[in-house]
Amino acid sequence: MDRNGLLQHEIAMNEPIGLYSTEELSVVFVGSKGSKKSAVHSVDKKSLKIVKSFKLIGMKHPTGIHIMKLLDDKLIVIYEYLHQMLIINS
């Protein structure tokens, strides 16, 4: 949105549910849910295009997204259905 609160861009995505972004990253990580299309998507901040998708067979609700510097920039996703914390090479 711009400073007047008007929508500037939109990105088609299946039920977005989680978001992680910091100033130092060139991408935003977005979790999306669905029975067959759940994933964590890496979206380029400038082009607003999905540049990479991280999927797991059976994933339904990826939330709690974070990047951990202590783990060499690994993508951390809390996955409530399997009661797990997933650690992914980003």
C-alpha cells in the first residue's frame, strides 16, 4: 500500500497465512495453506515475483516463519499439524 493506504500491487497466492521479512533480506517469506498447494514462498521485494517455493508432502498450515542467523541463514517454519519445527536451506 502507498502512504495513502491505496493498494499498489497484489500477488496471487493460495491462502497466505504467515509472513517474515527483514530489512537485510531481498525477499519476503510467505506461508500459504491448502490441501494440495501448501508451501512457504520466497517473494522478491523488488519484482514482487515468487522466486522459490519450499514444499513438504502433506504440509497443510506452514506458519511461524523465521530466518536464524545462528543456523547459517536457515529458514525455520513452525508446522503445527506434525508438531514440528522444520529447518530448510534457504
